[in-house]
Amino acid sequence: MGNVYKLWFGLVVLRFIWCIWPQKSYVDPAEFFEGTDKLAAHIFGFPSTSAPGYDTPKPQTTIFFPYITAGFGFHVLRKLGEIGLVTVNERTLLIAPRLTITAVSLLCDSCVYNIATILGQDAGACMVIFASSFVTLVFMTRNMTHVISACTFALLLLLVVDSRKSQLVPKTSSKDEKGKKKKMVKSDPNHGFWLGVFVLEGVFNHPSFFIYYLIPMAFWLTGSASQLSSGALRTVLHNLASLLPGIITMGTFLLILDSTFYGTLDAEIFLDPHKLLENLNSGLLQNLTVAPLNFLQYNFLDAPLEIRPKLAHLLFNLPLLFFPLVICFISEIFLVYSGTDTKGRKTFSTSTSRAFFALVFTTPLLVFSLLPDQDPKLLLPLIIPLVLLYAEYVVYPTTGMPNAPWIVWNVLFGLIFGVVLQGGMVPALKDIKTTVTAPVVDKPILYHYVFYHTPTPPEYLLALPPQGVRSHHPSHQFLIHDLGTMDRYDMHQMIGSLLRDDKSAGESPSFKKEIYVVAPASIDALFCRINVKFTYKLVKSFSPHLDLNEPPYLFPNYVCNAEKDRSYFRMGIRDRIPALFSLNMYKVEIVRHFGTEDVVKYKDKQKQKSKGKNPNQ
């Protein structure tokens, strides 16, 4: 094995170590709520968190891919826990799905290698650049539908390239016995069935990713047809027909699987022909769970309209994810436009394969840039064409090592996205579990944990069964309140309502009550003022933690009235960085004051004293 492939193997090992030594960052709620929490509830019996957009009466994501990633990992974890080899806790629940999806991500490595080999490129350089990208190390190790879409896209590209390599690769020739040149004629495989399977898989996994398939499938459907004619039409129709078996097979499987898992259909009817016939007559199709249609209905009809800046993909997300490769792309555009002599170097204008991958890259980028959803993870599949186009330009040709700009960029953002981004969420959940499972000393406590300006906390990571099925021994109880980005006035109002004894809410007098607010340190000023009825005392901080939606002020100048030592200018140098980049936990404490109610109680006590009675009796 050459040095380049040894380097790639080392990067793959790093990818798995990156999961076992878990990244504490919380990159996106999709990792936890696109089926993962449902499977944790299904396999372990943990409570499932309701998340807007992910948990709706009409499921939007097929359960097939979460089941073969998170489901497989959870089943293995459960078996290992039953025989006592591992403990089911927040750490192992975080690691199990990530290890599985990391193993699945190796499909992308394999596809990159095979595509580069077919096209005659430096396969080793392509694999090293793919494996060393922070996009691979961070995003490809998270259990999200977008990672599955990237793998499906890579498989589809491989099939298309293999089916059309006679058009993408320059034709070779040999000489016959008379010394005359003759063309090497070898028919390309069709792959129609598997292309149909992967196209439908991609649509069920995330419908918007069909945009990625437009150019590859258009290129594959037209085949060798170079001009509009009856022969070209026959070619397209023949190719379309070859897709149908794969589409029908995979579509039937996914519809039955989703409908039975989500409970809209009884699986037993398929085992009894009479029941099946009865259901066909009574509207079987109405009971099917069609995830892509539910996705389109929710996002275009039911979801609240969010006005987001257009072109964020093009101007911000793309450079953030692939900056060195984007510079190479812009340079090639400039070379082609200016007509500069490239001294034999292949460009978009001289190479069919480069022109093809340039379209595969630019078409979905431009389309997604015009759509409302400007989420960076939508661009994950673009790493495949970019690596195939420019891997050889960001490695040293003699050693195969990535160059310095590539290393610096990916190390920097690998640490930001893998460690710092929302990095306090998982430790905060671990602390909550430790608190609520502590032995009862005097009186059980009902804990209220209010998450404010944070992502939705995944409750299954607490590794606790539903509170209604616990043992009859005295134990603490807890409730988690996800306030999102609620207005601060409404947040304070809600805290006040939680402080009041509300017997109608089912709070037992046998429980004490404690309320905690979990919020990023960047909005610490909201919790520094002393309210009339209550105040917030900082009890714990979890760092590093960075919220890109609420970035901290580098030199905050507010004065913390609640706790003077929390004022930034009073802190020591060592305390300032954690104070800026942390997730804080505040305990809500009642402020003793002489209000109207206290006046009434005081007058009653005075009246009782004047009558010679003990007011405490």
C-alpha cells in the first residue's frame, strides 16, 4: 500500500476515533430528531421529544435509513448492555448511531476511488482530500438524512459514470494485424435497475435532493444520442423503461415499511389475501404513509413562512464548507473565460468529464441558492464533484500530502463545528441526569429545566425511562421546557408562572420545586437584573459553547446587578474566555420583598397578637 493510501487509512481511523471520543458539538437538531429519537423510544422505551418540522402527524422522512443506521446501532448497544459489556448512557447513546453512519460514509470513499479510477484521475489524492475534509470528519459522522443523501448521490454518480464512460473517457485505440488503427468497442453497462432504486431512495430520504440528480440522470437518459431524432427518443424511452423495475421494487418496499412502522397500516393484511382484497376495496392507498408527499405538503403548505436571505448558499455556506476547492473552481472559470493557455491542462472547455462534473456541481448550487431553505448541510453532496475536480490541486504531487491552506482550514473549522458549536448541550444533559437521579435526602424535588435560545434538547440522551413507569421508591421528577427564541418578556412571565403553586397542573405538595434556566452566556445580560419577584443565580457553566445565532460580544460592558462578580470587567483573564463561550445554568431564586400580600399577612399577625393568640398555631 502506497504512502497516499496509508494516509487515507489513517484518516479513516481518525474518523472513527472522532466518534468514539465523542464530539460534544450539537451541529443540527436533524441528528437527533429525524427518526433517531423515535427509534430510541421504540428500542429502549425512552421518551420521545416533539420537535417542530420533524415530529408531525404525517411523517416526512422514511424510517428505512434511520433504522439501518441509528436502529442498528441501538440494537447492538441494547444487546451489549444486556450482557453487561457496556452501559447504556448518554455517551453510548450518542456514539452508537454515529459509529454506524460513519461506517456508511465509507461508501463515499469507495465511490470517489472508483469514479477517479474510471476517469483516469489520481484516485489516492481524491480519497485523501475527501477523508481530510472537516465536512467528512464532522458532518459525515452525524446521523442525518443529508449524509445518506450524499452517499446515495455518490453511488448514483458512480453508476452514471460507469454507464457512460465511453462518452466521458477519451476513446483508446489499438492496431490490427495489418497495422491499421481500430477503435476499441466495448458496450457500457446499463445499470437501469439500480439507478431506479437509488433515485427513489434519494427522493424518499429527502425530496429536495432530487435536484442533485437532474444533471446526472439527464446525461444518463439521453445516452449516446447527440441530436434530436427518432433514434434519440427511442433511447430515452428505453432508458426510462429500464428504471421502472427498480423504482417499483423500492417504492413498494418503502411504502409498506413506513406505513407499518408509523402505524397507518397493519402488516398482517399482506399475509392474508382476503384481508388485502378487503383493504384494497376500502381504501388501502389512503392509509399509506408517503413521506415525500408529507414533506412537500408541510414545507409548502403547512409550515410557517420564514423569510431567509437568498444566495446564502452561494455567498457564505459554500466558501465555509469548501473554501480551498472553491478557490480552485473560481480560478478555472477565470482561465476558461480569459482563454489563458493552460499548457496541456484539461479544463471545462477541453474535457467532457470536467464539463460534466462542473454542471453536476453548479446546477444544484444555483437552484438551492434561490430556494428559501439556506441550511448549509444541504450542500454536503457537493463535496463529491469538487473532490473529483480539484483534489490534485490541493495536494503536493511528490508526497500526496494536502497543502498547508487545506490543512489549516479544515483543522480550524473541524474544531469549531466538531467541538465548540453548541458544545455545552450534551454536558448539560449529562448534568441534568446526574441531578434528577441523585438519592432523595429529605424530600423529592420536581425540577423544571427551561432551555432558552438553545436547540431542542434530545431527552432520550438522558437514558431515563418515562417517569410514569419508574419504581415506587421516592424519586425526583423533572420537566423540560423548550422555549426556543421566545421573547424575553414572555420568558420571564413563564418563569413566574412556574414559580406559582398551580395545583391544577398536577404538582404534588410532597415535592419541593426547583427551576433552572439553561441559556448561552452570550445573553447573560438578560439574567443579570434583579426582578421584583425572583432572580437568576448562575450555578454552573458548560464550555466550550458557541451559538452562531447568538454570538458573544468580545468585550461586554454590562454590569451584573444580580451577582457583581459575573460582570466581565471584574473577571480574571483565565475566566473571561469560558465566560464568553459557555452554556450557563441559572437557578431561579425568589426575592424576599415587602409586597402587598406581605402587608396583609403582617396586619393579620398583629391582630392575632393583640388578642393574645400565637399566630403560628
